[in-house]
Amino acid sequence: MRLVQILLLFSLNLFLSGCDSDDHKNSLNFSAASLKQTQWKGTFDESYIASFGEPVSTTANAGIFFESETKGRYSLKWETMDQPTESTFEYRIEEKVLIVENGGVLNGHWLLIQSDKDTMGLEKGTNGEGAYKGILTLKRVS
């Protein structure tokens, strides 16, 4: 009976360690070092309540290149504009928060809300009723 218990514990340990390594392979290492020299594309969605209580919602196609561990470039192609908006930015990461500075519309604190090795979802805003909300949904290109 003792031998059966030991074999069961050993099998359970192997199973759990195997699951952990699969999860680790599919997770995004959210750090400046891992984002360095990677390209991402996806969408940038904004929503807020404008003057006179009018809800506003816009979407842009987004491209982001993290050039180094502190600097990057982005382009946004809004539905209502012919030409994309392009700019550079500075950034840093503090745990699950991407902090963008000197980057125009991308400025702010972006919370990592979803990720795996090739995708990430970032959100800025308080989620308060009627408050500004920005969502970046990105997929790794290279």
C-alpha cells in the first residue's frame, strides 16, 4: 500500500511539473528586456464621454516597435483619417504596468490585462462610469 501511495505522489508531481512548464512556454515575459527589438500590431480603442454627455468611441490600427529597453515608435491609422499618426515614445515597466511618456496619445499607465507569448492586451483608465478608457490589443509580428 505504501508503494502505491509513493507511485501516486510521484505521478502527480510529474503531471503538475509538466503543466507548469507548458504554461511557462506560453506566457509573455512582460519586461523591457523581453520587449526590446520586437514589433507588435493590433488595434487601439478609445472611449469616453465628451461634452454634453455625448459618448465617443474611436478605433485605430496600431503598430508598435520597441526599439530598446526604454524607447519605441508607434503608428496609428484612425478610421476617420487618411494618413497614420506616427511618433516616438519613452517607456518603462513596473510589474504589470507599462508607463509611456513623451508619446502623445499613448502617454499614460497601461495595465497588462491579458497576455501569452505572442499577444498582449493593455488598458488605461480607471474603468469608472463615463471615464476615459483606452485599450491596446496587440499581436507580436517579430
